[in-house]
Amino acid sequence: MDYEGYFRDQLDALMGEGNYRVFADLERHRGSFPRATRHGGEGTSEVTVWCSNDYLGMGQNPSVLAAMHEAIERCGAGAGGTRNISGTNHYHVLLERELADLHGKESALLFTSGYVSNWASLTTLASKLPGCVVLSDEMNHASMIEGIRHSRAERQIFKHNSPEDLDRRLSLIEPGRPKLVAFESVYSMDGDIAPIEELCDVADAHGAMTYLDEVHAVGLYGPRGGGIAEARGLMDRLTVIEGTLGKAFGVVGGYIAASTALCDFVRSFASGFIFTTALPPHVAAGAAASIRHLKTSQVERARHQENVRKVRARLDAIGIPYMPNPSHIVPVMVGDPVKCKWISDILLDSFGVYVQPINYPTVPKGTERLRITPSPLHTDADIDHLVSALENLWSRCALARAVA
Ligand SMILES: Cc1ncc(COP(=O)(O)O)c(C=O)c1O
């Protein structure tokens, strides 16, 4: 077989569809989020990032950076092993306590990323519980889908955010079988939020466990940043709450929070937990500082929501369509992969505005979009500039349509 030829053909096909991914080569600047230097092309240029998942700019927060520096000075660079073999550092233990407290659970367990936490936890729970059936929301993230698939447990996909469909499906499963309902709170691409209470009511009525991915909500919602379940007073209704340290907390890593027995079970059986080097101690120290900060400070959350409102109001005023939702995500709908990339390229090259195009397979074909994530650190001048750049491009698109 011509392996190289095959790889090139597949990549050419992606390019032909407009779905080939080009990474922006950025150098973030400490202390001036959301600014970054972009490398490549004819040299470098300064850009304002409008699509970061460092939602609150905590990756630049002085208390987070100080904690990381201090931990590097004390412990050095890496953890030095898996959690079982010399890699458990006191910073990991402290962080797990901080996370358990954040979610009002007995325990928490750290993973190297949110992806790995979903994959490893769902694989382990669904494969080890004898005869387990997993009920998975149809819009669940790839990490959950892959974990469930890998478990080889029976899987049912319920209609997105539908307690009725969940109830119907659970009613058809033999009552004595273990059941696990897996869903997210904030769905990252459309920004809609699950009816957590109703889904928990249905799960409880059928004796099912619940697994909630709060990756796009932790740090951002709830009086202590515990996520949507905290904001709605529902944390005790969930069997497992899963989150990331890489988005609103600004560092990297993932976790589950649950009962001591469940965390110990995953700790003892999950290959994705056992057979990998632990997070560097300074990463754990930085994440713990970030969580501690957001447990008490409301400033970041308040200003974040205010900037989201401002961006939406300005888009409304100039008639740029975005998908309405109750969260902080502003999906500006384009509906065509080539046009989406074209708009994103011009925003970057001519206006210094960086919004990555979101194309298939991240979103379904025909729903390509610019996923804008305002942060508390964008200024009013940044918002003015973003909106006028988008207005300029939208009028160019309208002109092109009129001429065609
Ligand atoms: C819903 C959801 N869960 C899990 C993850 C994975 O988290 P991490 O980026 O920490 O691996 C993501 C990543 O974007 C996500 O959107």
C-alpha cells in the first residue's frame, strides 16, 4: 500500500471540504490576557483571543502563578511516577481535598485531563458493574462516548436533554440491572444547559446512577464555582460530578468527585488512572490556588456574565445571528465550512481578532460557527473592535451574495 499517498489523499479530502484544521501559533502574554502574539506567515502579529476556554483568565491570575512558582521551587518539574509508584505528591492530595469540598462530595480523584477523567471513569464503571446499561445524552462529548464505547457495556442514546426519552428507555430495562445516566451541564458548542433536576428525578425513579460532566461550568457558575449543579442546589443529587482544571481554572487536568467508595473503585481499577505519570506537582498547586480563589471571589464570574451580555447586545444591534442560550458561550452561526474559515482568516489577518472556525466533526455539517467566548478581561474597546470587524465581514458576505 502507498501509505503516504493514502494519508495525503485523506488530508486533501478534508481540505476540499473546508474541514482541514490549521492551528494558530500563539504566544500568550502573562499579565495581558486575552492578548497574544501570533507567529507564522510573514512574521509575528498581535492578536486578541476571542475563543479561549481559559474562560476567566485564571491562567494568568497572580495567585495561581505564585502557587506554581512556589511549588516548582519546592518540588521541581515532574511528579516522577504514576500515582501508585512514587508520583503522589502532597499537592495532589491537597487538590483532591479541595475538589471534594468544591462539589460537596466525600472524595475526588485527579486525572491528567478532563478527557481522560471521562474516558477512564466511564470505561471503568460501565465495564465493571455487571450487566450495566449506560444511558448517554446524544450530544455528549467525544471523551464520554469513547469511554462508554470502550467499556463494551450496553449503551442507549437518549434524546438531547429529554427526561421523557430517558424515562421511556429506563422503563424498558430490567429493574435489577445497574444503570448509569451520563450527561453534561453546559453543552460546549450550543451553550445550552441540561435539565439536571428532571434527569436526576427520572434516574432516581429507576434506581440509576448519574454522571454529570461540568467541564464547561466549573469555576463559572454557583456561589463557589461548583458549576450548574451547585448553582441549582443539586450537587447531592449526582452520583459523580466530573470536571476539568484546564478551562475556567486555567491550568490542566481533570477529575471526578463522588463517594469515597466510588473514587477508590475507579482509583483501583481504571487503567487511564493507574498507568500514567501523575500531573506535575506545580500544576496541582496552581489548580488548587485557582479553585480556592474562585470559591470566594465573585468578581470574575460577575464580569464574565456582564461581558457575555454586552457582546450579545451588540450583535443583536447589528443583526448578526447567534444561537441563543442561557450560558456564556456565543455561537455565531455561519453554516458553511469554507465561509466559516474565510471569515476567521480575515478576522485574524486583517483585524487581529482570533476566533477559531468550528467545523465538522466538532459540530454537525451545516452548523459551522464562530464560537465566541467573552472573558472578564476583554475591555469595552475589545468588544467594539470585535463587533465592528464582524459587521464589516457580514456586509462583505451580503455584498458577495447580492452580486452572485
Ligand atoms: C464536555 C467536555 N468534556 C470533557 C472535555 C475534556 O476536557 P479537557 O480539555 O480537560 O481534556 C471537554 C473538552 O473540551 C469537553 O468539552
